[in-house]
Amino acid sequence: MDNSLMLLSLTAVSIGFVHTLLGPDHYLPFIVLSEAKKWTVKKTMIVTFFCGIGHVLSSVVLGIIGILIGISVNRLVAVESFRGNIAGWLFIAFGLVYMIISLRNIYKKKRHNHSHFHIEGGFHTHDHNHHDAHSHIHDTDIVRTTPWVLFLIFVFGPCEPLIPILMYPAAKNNISGSIIVSVLFSIVTIATMMSIVLAFKMGISRINLKPVERYSNLIAGGMIFFTGVAIQFLSL
């Protein structure tokens, strides 16, 4: 490995780590959904891993296609920017829908009293909610589709710094260098995502969240919504 490729590899590793660390969209959705959906550590790590794979692989494939057919760096960066725009709106839409569903479920779980008068005289009251007997099937469907929705969003979500780094060695006819840079960037990005999510998962497990447990899904939806807003309007 020559000095230029060594330097580029170190750059890829550094940028992969910093880019992921400074982008809350890389880990916040997994943290809040894991807690809201009561995912195990294993499931949380699996979902994060595969979303990370989809996230970096989509940019790698785009970069390779660009190299093979000779698309300029500027055009590829423009495509990545467009994909990022789509991902931001998908986060906003997903968070908003998730909040609406959560609010509906909170309302259905709210207990209230009914009075029943009897023909022979007298009456009795009982309290109940409209959730337990009717909503469990729909809730299960939501739980099952959530990881797939996340995966789709992360496939659309670009790794903006990767394309210029990937294209630089390719421009010098060093395809093996492009592969090395892509692999290093991908490993560091995914490892950083999983490490941050795991750290928060283990930390949150030590906190008593019973007082807000009822609103955990609503909070999760809100956090995802505002993550999308931050991506779309604050360029995070």
C-alpha cells in the first residue's frame, strides 16, 4: 500500500467515524424504537447491522456504477444529495405516521367507566378500554413492519462523503484502492452505528422508564420525526 492510499484509507476511517457520530439519524431511530418496541439487544443489533449494510452498500453500488460508466463526481454527489432529500422526507413521514398511530393507541388504552341499568332495578358500573380486545393484531403488524421501513429509509439514505473518497483512487486507475477505501469506510460506519446504539441500549436499561412507558411509542415517533426535520432543514 503506497503512501497516498494509506493516507486515503486513514481519511476514510476518520470520516466514516465522524460522519456517523455527528449524524443522529444513524443511531437515534434504533435507540428509541428498540426501547419502545422492547426489542432485545440481539434484535436491536441485527436491525442496526442490516440497516447499516443497506446504507453504505447503496452508496458503494452507486459509486461503482459511476466509475464504470464514467459519471463525474459532481453528478454523483448531486444524486446522493437527491437521495438524502428523499430519506429526510421518509423519516418525517414515518415519524409522523408513527406518532398518529401511537396517539390512537394511547386513546384506546385509556380506561373509562360504563354504567348498566337493569330492568329489575339497580345498576352497576365497570371500566374498560377499547384497545386490548381489538388492537393486538394491528399492533403486531406494525411491530413486524417497523424494521423493514427502517431498512428502506436507510437504503435511500446516502453516505455523502464516500463518493468523492471512492472516486479519487479510481480516477488514478487504482480499482483495488477504491475497494479498500469502500470496505474500510463501510466497516467503520456500521461498527460506529452499532457501538453507539449498544451503548445507549445498555445505558437506558439501567434507567427506570416506568413513568413514561405509556408514551414510549409516541416519544419514539416524535424523535424520528424531528430527526427527519433536522436532516431536511438543518442539513445534519
